[in-house]
Amino acid sequence: MEDSEQPKSRREAVIADTPPRTTPLVGREPELRAVLGRVDQAPATGLVVVQVSGEPGIGKTSLLTEIARRLRERQCGVLTSASDVLGKRIPYGAVAALIRSLPPDRIRADALAALEISGNEDAGAWFGRACDRVVRLLTELTATRPAALLIDDLDHVDDDSLALLTLVLRRVSSAPLVLVTASRSADAVLLDRVEPYAEVVRLDLAPLSGADVARIVEAVLQTSVDEGLAREVQQRSDGNPFFVTEIARSLRELDLVTVDGNRARLAVSPDAIRLTRREALLRRVAPLENDTRLVARAVSVFRRVRLDQISLLARVASLPEETVVAAFDELLRVHIVVHDDNGYRFSHALVGEALYHEVGPAQRRHLHSLISARLLDDREQGLPVDLLQLAWHLAESAAPGDRVAVGVLAEAAAQARASAPETAAALCFRALQLLPRNAPERAELLALQCRVLARASRPALAIDPGLAALESLQPGQERTRVATAVISSLFSVGRTAEAMALADVEVARGDAPASLEAQRAVLLVYNNRHDDAVSEVARIEALPISSPAEGVIVFEHLAMLTSLLFQHDRTVEYANRALAYSDGQPMLELQALSVCASITALAGLVHDASWRVRRAEDLLDQVGSHGFRAERAASRVALDWLGGRWDAALDGIGRWLPDVEAAQADQALGVLQAIELSIRTWRGELDVAARLAALPAPQSVNISRLHAVSLAEYLIARGEADQAYALLDDNVGSGLDAAYSCVLVARMIELDLERGHPEAAEKALARLSDVSATRVSPWSRTTVRRVTGIVRRDVESLREAVSEAALGGLEFEKARAQLALGEISDDEVPVLVEAYTAFQRLGAHGLRRQAGTRLRALGAKVPRARSKAPGLLTEAEENVARLVQQGMRNRDIAAALHYSPRTIEVYLSRIYAKLHVSSRLELARVLDAMQQR
């Protein structure tokens, strides 16, 4: 209930707030300049994160307040938020506070509305819409000038706000945006999550110097001070500006200072003063009357109060309501309590903490109990009660075995699970702490905890509670849901053998639904049980389907299964059946299209995947863009890669990588990693490729093979052909039944020829030919025909390879087949020219030079490369290129130009493509030649 809605008598009982006491910022001028300087650089660097840390009272809030004032004077957009212990329990409270701090307008209203979720709305669609609206707000806010997010007390920001902000900040990392956070500890989850996408500056606020302490003391005493007084205050306060102020005020109030010749000094010996930091802090409330102090203690238990809670505050303080009203007025008058948009709070968190700990643990628990009892009574009477606030007070006061508290915590978790899974998981954890080990309710709570953690993309954390729940859950829908969540989580973290074992157990129990059977069948392939998987397809297809959602799940799994078994004609059939089962429901339709698009794209079925992605994107206005974003990202990047749009593929990786990482979508992440490694290697950007090659290989059994193809190509480019051959051989599989086995064997055959082992190449080709009849995808057919033509110098096979690739939309594979055809035939100059042009467009300069050499050998004209004129580079690119020319490494260039190393990599990729070079040495030579003209 808002204050404005209270009865008139109640409103008039509380005096108006005293104006906030403003003190000039002292001693933090270097930090202020550093932050403002970063704001000036933001248009060039993109997202900048400034972490301000230090002990309580050191001046973090004052610094953020001054930053906000200076930026508003520059007409920059400024969003501010401050949290506390209670705020940490309000899902998305910090994000909502940031948005509300802006002047009202339509975009602000849209973003706030997006944070509201209805009970029947899909969580993925809601979260996606919320992210999109906040991204749109920040994008528009930074369209003409930099903007800043200022988050005070980051330690107390709720987990759900952190999750949303992580994703949003990664998506706007190129915008001129500065995030400034203040926290007591230098360790911050949010900063760790966004650091790869931002320039990070860490400012640890140190104690103030003697001169700065003297300035604050002079402001408090309103006169100059002598050196001895300033030194004594500095020693007792440890240079902490909050305690400098409190100690100086206490010395004045205790008549321990005197003014002599317009200069204040100590009136007594320093040894006679008994005043520590804690004593100075408690003196803020010591002069208060006993009733006022009791009310202050009660407020510390609430942390925040509203005027409609005055009667409850009176009950907690055990005082008449009229007395509480008068005491509350006094707290406002002396500025111990202040008012903000969310009610009344302490003017400084240190005051509230001191009062809270002064109460004592037993009394605190009792007061929380009083509050929760009153809120429970209000609920029984049908009055509105904030469920999450009630849950907090119960969590702080309930004794083990309190079934009422457990019920409320479970209810709050269930309410929060769709929109705030992080909060829901924490509530489950606390409820489980209250329950005895043998309590029958534990299974239900563990099941809920597992499912919300899985929904929050925390697969590693979801496994243990899920397994514990399965020990007690009886057969039925809830057990199936939990088993499915645990199996998916085990699969996500690469524990496929355990996922297989659990799936076997659940199916053996009998009455397993078709969705679980389909999930198990896919795991059979991942555990090298291909024959068992083949036999399962027809049986699963015939199982009864209980709902449209189950139908989508079953047939998308069958599409994945048949793709892994190289039955790609059936893959398309099952993908279509998954779409048919969506029954016109937009979210199910998006799921069927997105998941199956990723399956067919990774199989090289370019045309099929393309229409599915387009149709999925047409649905985004209806259901939001977040649902199945990782699958669409993998599909789009794979299609751009296979279709010869490599610049678009790299842009997509940069754009979608934050979302994929945030979702912990390991399979999609592996796809992006493998594709970028492939492109960087073929372009000769081996310094960038080296970073990618050093990353852990994907765990997924099929994506690990795709990654092996890219990694082997990188090793070959490095001159490590033997290591590449061994890697390819390890990933092929004994019966060529592994994913991408055609591509793996084909590269081994080429290496055999390059290393002078034609007999080994022939033997491998025969092995490949034995299975080629079952490989029906254009990618497989193109690959088989290309290596057949190379080994046997068969022109017709190579022409068929070119044709297959062209029909399948495989542009790079087409150019490779054209180059091979031009190498063995003297009559294919037009084809060779087309290959040269394609490699030039792709930036595959090693293959382009190879095609050019062959054209010159045939006496044909080589197409002219694009100009290498200096004007081709932008000013920023030219700055980077010149520093490379001087021999600087990426990290040194990043420091010199105030960019991140990742940004330098992006610039180098563009520079290489524009100047048709593939190494730092070639770039330096090109620039040297330019300077000599």
C-alpha cells in the first residue's frame, strides 16, 4: 500500500522529511576523475565497468552520488539503484529501481511493464521480453551520448537482477555505457560475468589522508582545526570519512574541543578520550529517548517500513501507536531515518546494522517472529501481504520443524519459480533447512529446487537435489519431470554416462512417457550404443503421445537421433512432425522450429534449416526473443558459415555468445567455438585462433567432432600435421558411425596425400566409399565426391561435388571442390576464377593464393584484388594497424588504446580481411609499402 493511500490522520502524524545533509566530496577527486574519464572514452570502447570497493563508510555512496550529479549536469542518462538486506529478497528489485530512477516516458513504462509476469505466461518468453525491453531502453538512452548505471551496495542486489543484468549488459557491450558498482568486497559475480565483454576498472577506496580528514572535521565544526585534533580524529577513525564525521560530531557534543584563535583544538589530553568508531556510531542514537531508541531498533528489524505498517511497528516495539508515531518523527528529524521511493530506511546502512546487532540474536529472532505472526494473521483475514517479505521474516525466525514456515517458503518459491528462479531456489534451500531429514515434504521441496535451478540454467546445481528427490518420489508426473530435469542437467554438464544410467533406471520402472523414452534413445548414441539406438526409433515413434508439448519433445528428439544416425531424410520428416504437434501454440511452434533448425543446420541441410529459422524469427513478436535463443543462434551462425557469409557469422558469434554463455547452453557454445576457430584458421588469423584452440573442447559427442575438424585445421596451419592426423583418427570411430566422420576421414585422406602416403589415402577412401551410400546429406555427398576426385584425379567426381555443394547451398565446400577441379584439369579456368573470387570474398587468403597460382600456371588472368589504399581502413582500424606494425601485442595495444583484448581481435579480423593479409608480419609489410609510396 502506498503512503498516499493512508488515512489523513495517519499521514499528518508524521512530520515532513528533513532535507538530506549534503557534504562536499572530500578526498575522492582522483577516483571521480577516473570515472568521468571512462565515461568520455565510452563512445570508443563500449561498455565500461567501474568497481568501487571498500569498507563500510569509506565513501562509496558519496562517490556514486557525486558521479550521478556530474553526469546529469552533462545531460547524460543516469540510472541509480541501492539495495539492502531486504532488497536482496525482492526478485528483480534492483533492475526495477534502476528503471524507476529515470524520468517517466513510454520506454521506461514499457520496461517496467515487462518486469511484470502473469501466472499463465511462459517463463522463457517473459524473461526474453524483459531483457529485450531493458536492452531497448539502454540502447535509446545511449543513442546520442553516454549513459551510466550506478548500483550501490552490489553485495545486496538480488540474484535474479544479477542474472538479467548480466545478459543485458553483454548484449549492449558496444554501447557507450558505464556501469559503476559499489560493494564492500572486491569480489562480485556480476563483474566476473561481464568482464570478457567490457573494460573493467577497479577502484579500492583507501583511507583518507590527514589533510582530507582535516577538511571534513572543519566542515563539521565549521572552523579551522589544528594539526593535533585532525591527527587524533584520523587515528581513531582510521581515515574512514563516515567515522571522521561521527567522531568529530561526538567530540563537539561532548565538549571535548575548544576554539582558540579561530582554530579548534582538543580541550583535554587525547588519553582522556574514550571514543572508538563503534562508540561514535552508537552515539547517533544514544541521545534519543528510550522509546525512540526502541522504535529505531524495531525499524532495524524491518529494514524498510511504510506508513501503513506503523501499527505493526508499534507491536514489535511494544509501545502505544501514538508513542511510535512521535518517535518515528524524531528519527526523521535527526536524520537517522530518511524517506525514499520505497518507504523509510536508515540514512546509512551502518546505523541500521549497529542497531540490528545491538538487539541481540535471540531478541532479533523474537522480533522477526512477531512480524511474521502479524503478517500471517493478516493473511488469514484476507488482507494483502507481501509473500516474499513474510517468507524473509519466517526464514529469520522459524525454528526447525516449523511446518507453517516451510509451507510459506515453499509457496513463495513456487510463486517465484517462473519469473525469479534464483530467488525460488534460495527459498527452497531455507525451507529444507527447517525440515527434519525424514520429513515427507522434503521430496517435494527437493523436486522444486531441482526444477527451478534447471530453469535458471544452473544444471550443475540442479543435479544433487534432483537425485535426492528421486529417492523418495513415487511414480507419476512429478517424478517424470524431475527425472527429465536431472537427465538434461547431467547431459548439459557432460556427464552422459550418468544420464544414460538414470534414464535406464527410469524406463525400467515401467510406464515411462514417450518423452523420456526419446530422451534415453538419444543418450544411447552419445554412449556409443548406435545399434541399440537404431532399434529404438520405430518403437518410440509408435508410443502414445499425451499432449502437444510431449509430441514436440518426442519428435524433436527423434529428429536429433536420426541425424546422429545419418538418416537425414527421416530427420526432416520427424522435424516436420514436431512442428505439426505444436498445434498452433506459438511457444511450442517456436520450440519445434528452433530446436529442429539447429539439428538440420548442423547436419548441413542448409535449405531446410533456413526456412525453419525464418519462420521461428517471424514468431518472436508474439512470444519474445529469449525462448530457444541458443538454438537459433547456433542455427543462424552455422547457416552463415556453411553459406559463405563469414563476416555475418563472426558478427553473429559476437552478438549471441553472451546469451549462449548465460544460458549455459554447452552444445550451442561448442558450435560457436568450433565455427569461429574454423573461420579464423582459414583466414590465417592464427593469433586469434590460438586463443580459441586453447579453450576446453566441447563435451557433446557430436559437437566435439565438429570441433576436432576445426582444431585439426588449426594444427595443420601451425605445421603440426602429425598431431592433426592423430586428432582426426581419434574422433572418427571404428565403424565411421561418429558424427562428421565423412569430413574427418576426408581430411585424413588429404593429409595422407600431402605427406606422400597414397596407399593410405586409397585405403581410407575405400573405407569411406563403403558407407557413402548411407550418407545422404549434401555436405557428406560433396565431401565424399571431392576426396574421391582428388585421390583418383577424377574430373567427373569433382564436377559432381561442385554440383552437390551448389544445390545444397554450401558455398565454401563448393569453392573447395572448384579449386580441386581446377588443380587437376586444364580446361576449368572459369571454375577456378569463381573459386578465387569466392575465397577472396570469404577472406580465405591461403586458398585464394593457391587458386591464383594455378591460374597463372595456366596462363589465365588472375582477378584483381581490392585496393589496399590507406583510406580503406577506418581511423580506429588504422590506429590498431600502426601499433601492430610497431611490434606491439594485442594486450599492449588494448592498454594503449583503452580497448579490451577482445576488441583488438575484432579490429584485426576486419583489417586482415580488408587488406587481404593473414598474419601480423604480412600486415606490417603492407603498411611499410604504403608508407614508401
